Amino acid sequence: MSKVNELLHHWLLKSVSEKAFAWLEQKQAQIASGAAERVFFTAFSAVPRYLGKQDLQLTFQDLEAAEGVIPGWYPGRWSVDQAGRTLLLLALPHDDEGYVRVSFGEGAPTLDKLFSTADMGELVVLYQSLPLLPHPELHRHRAAEGIRSNMSNVFQAIALRNPYPADYLDNAAWNQMVLKAVFVGSPLHLIWGLDRRANPELARMLADYAHERWAAKRSVTPELWRPVGRFADSAIITDLEKVLANGDIHEQEAAALACAESPLPQAQELLSRYPDLQSSIQKGNLTWSSFSRDACGELR
């Protein structure tokens, strides 16, 4: 984890004043050396006041460095206060098993207290930082809480641009997260590991959701079909046939991509009825990456 600390320090050093950086370093050192728990809580709360809330000034090389340390870590949308608070979290003493040490005296572990008392901005930092903590597998229950949150910023902090869910959640929790992302309108292409974690049960859940929307005369996001194609059965291919026949261009592209990923002959036969789309896929001009860029406006 020292490399994570090193990167965060480097980014903050070029993004905040010397005075603000010195304050943060002092608090880090105090916390790491076992200062009273109140020192941590007071500092964690005060970070925006001392560092500000402006965006980190990150280069493409900075983002590559983050990806190199933890695949899927994307701090491109982080602010300086989020980076500073993450450094304070990483300074908390841990025991040999990776648990944040219980506070001095009796009471709940520090991290438990922080999650229970945090405001929305602090919760965003906590969920963003889960993959950076020592022994991140210990915090699956925290990730599940973030998925259930009714605060959109908190849900997105764990669901989008965050490698934690794909690396540590079981299929049940993962599937619920993806379905909720569809339900609340979050862009699925920002869910890291979406293609890797696609599974038959998720495909069925998404197809059922599409039927519910259609029954209510509502549309569905074309991205819904991205995790479906490899696991499409005959019923789902019938759904894709409907989308190809009646959908707009983006819906048709998504359905065509889903068909292209299906091993079933009837999916390939269906795709062959749309030679322009089939040709674009075969030539590599139409991919899920290009679809996300063109239909959804951004990749990361």
C-alpha cells in the first residue's frame, strides 16, 4: 500500500498549497503513531477546510500509474479533499489481520464509527477508498451497504469507476448492483469488470427488467444488453429480435453486439439479417467501447 500513499502524496503536492500539505502530513504522522481517536475524526472532518475541494490535477501518466498499482483504480474524478481523506484513512493503525485497530479505550472500531457517523461527502470517500485499504476483502459488507444506499452519489462511489465490486462481491450482490444501476440510470460502461462478471442469472434478471419496462410502455437503456449476449437463451434472442426490428439506431447496435457475442446459431442467423451492423462488428468498427463513446458520451 506504500505505492498508493506515494501516488496520493505526489498528486496532492502539485494540487494544494505547501501550508495545506504540511498540515495533512502532520495529521498523518500523528494518526499513524497512535494519536487519540478524536485527532483522526477532527482531522478527517477538517480536510476540505484546509485543502479545499478543487479537482486533483492528474495527467494521463498519473492515471496509468494508478491503474498499474490497482487495476481498475480510476481517481480521474477525485478532488483534493477526497485524496487527503483517503491518506488519513490509510494512516489508521491496523492489526496483523488488516482490521483497523479498535479505538483507545472501549468502543466500536474506528472505521465502524466513521461509517455510522459520516455525511454524504465522507461516505463517498469511504466507498471510493475500499479497494485501497489493507485486506480489502474484509469490507464486503460495507460495499453491500453502499449498494443499498438511497443517496445516488454514495451508490455511484461504489458502483462506478471502482474495482472493488468486481473483485470482491459475490454474484448475488454484484447482480443486484448492476440491476440497480440500470434502474437508477447509471451508465453501465462505468462499472469496472462488467464484462468479466457477466453471468447467466444477471442476463435473466436484466431481460426480466426489460419486459417489465416494455409492459409499462417504457424504454430501456441499450446498455442493458451488454452483459446479456453471451448467456442469451432462445427467449432473450426473441427479445433481441424485437429490439433490432423496432429500436432506434443505438438500441439496434446494442442488440447486434449482444447477438455477436452469443454462441447460439439462431443469434448469428438473426445478426445476418442486418448485414450493415454485422459488417461493422466484424471489421471492429462497432464494439462496446465505441458504442459507449458514441451512445453514452464518455468512456471513463
